[in-house]
Amino acid sequence: MNIENLQYFICLVETLNFTKAAQRCHIAQTAMSRYISGLEKNLGVRLFERDKRNVRLTKAGRQFYEDAVRIQEQYRTMIYNVKHAEKNEKRTLSLGFGLYEFSRLSQALSEFFQFHPEIQLKIHQYNYGDLVEKFKKKELDMMVGLEICRNFLSENELEMRYLFSSCNSLVMSRQKAERYAGAAVAEILEQELVVTNCEDSGPSSVYMLQRTLESDFKAKAPALLQTNSFEAQLLMLQAGQGVGFIPAFIGEEQLKGLVSLELPGSTRFDYYAFNRKEDSAGLAQVKELLPGDHFTDI
């Protein structure tokens, strides 16, 4: 068994199809079948249950897959490190995130820098449409964003790790909060603009916002005012121009005097870390940057 052949097993797990796995690995299907059979014989366990129509991973196969992926990532990291050791170069990793996630990343980033001074991390913030495009063009090694971003990426090449979930809060000036004390959300939306960073299309679209508001509050297409940054959204709300829906994980200190109202039972949004499966820059450190158990739901 070697690292290259280990990739054959990983491809079969990810496709559960001998023909597709062989095509991805640029080998004949018969060679793929011989390798898997030989691997199972050497290990003394069945990794797959297969018949004429289906290929299924066994319990032992799932365990072997987890270990195989980890070994592959460590090998890639080792190769990268040894190639750059003589040059004394710092590895550079690029992380991108959306308009709000910064408030959940600061502690994780601080700890990462403390334990990995050999890595130079570049951090970029974008709206979700640009975030996805930058990741697709491989200008980012990793991104943090809404789960719906997966719909705009090739899932065959994608690895995702759940980080946390959060519902939105209704945010407005203190004057408006006093005026609408006790009012239903739908009633507020009949009278106020919704100041939003949602885009015309893409992962965080105006359509998605309108659909969510209708589902959660039976609000029919409220009037919208679009901004292009969190800061611009806050400025409009502080000036008394409308109300906004902002993730509940944004703290009071970041809302700068605005009132945040909880919305029990409203839609929860899942946030994930995304990276490419075949990234050779050293996925072990990238994953360590944002471990899924580092966060709590809001």
C-alpha cells in the first residue's frame, strides 16, 4: 500500500461507483477492482458491500476512510513543509468569510496564530457572491459562510465542516423599538424599510430573504433598501432608516447602541467552513484553524 494507491480507495468511497472512481484516478476499472480486492485481503476485512447495482461502505470501511483521509492530508503537509524548509518560507493560507462571520472567528484566529507562527494567514471579507467566486477561482484556500453556498460550488471537489448555527435578530434604533413595543414583526414590516446586505442573486439573495420573511412572519415582500457592507447597514439603522435582520451572534458592542430583538422560532441558518478536497497547501493546518467543536450555536 502506498499514498497513491490510497487515493484509489478514497475515490471509490466518494463516488461509490467503480467506473467513476477509475476514471477519476485515470486507471482501468479492472485495475481499480483488483486494488480494492487486494486491499481488503491484506486488511482481512470487507471495506465495501457490493452487488451488481450498488456499492456500500461497511463500518470498517468508514473507519478506514477517516484514517486514510487524515494520512493523505498529513502526507501533503509533510511534502509542502519539506519543500519550503530550506527556503525558510512561511506558508501562506488565504481565508475568506462573509459580512458577519468575523465576530465568531476572532478567538479561533488568535489561538491559531499562537500555535502556528510558521503560517502566514491572509484574511479577506466579501459579500457572499464574491466570496464564492473567489473560492471557485482558487484565490482562497478556505472560506466560512452559509451552508447554501454549497449550491454554487462543485460538491465533488468540496469538503465542508459544520461550525455553528444562528437565527436572525430584528435590529432597529431605540426610538423605533419604543414605538413598536409589543408589535408583531409582520406589522413592523408593513411600515418600515428592511435594510439588508442581501444581493440581487447568489447565495444570499433578496429572493431568499423575502421567502424567509414570508415563511417566518407571513410578511409579504416588504420594501427593501440594499447596502453593501455591515458598516453601511449599521449607519442606516442608527440614522433611523428602517429595520434590519442581523445574525443573533452579532454582539451588542458591535451594534453600537441599536436594539436587537430576539425572534424565537425563526429560521436558523447553518454556517460551515469550506475547503477543496485536493488542496495541496496542507489541509491539516487549515482544518485546525476552524475546528467544528470550537463554536456553539446561537
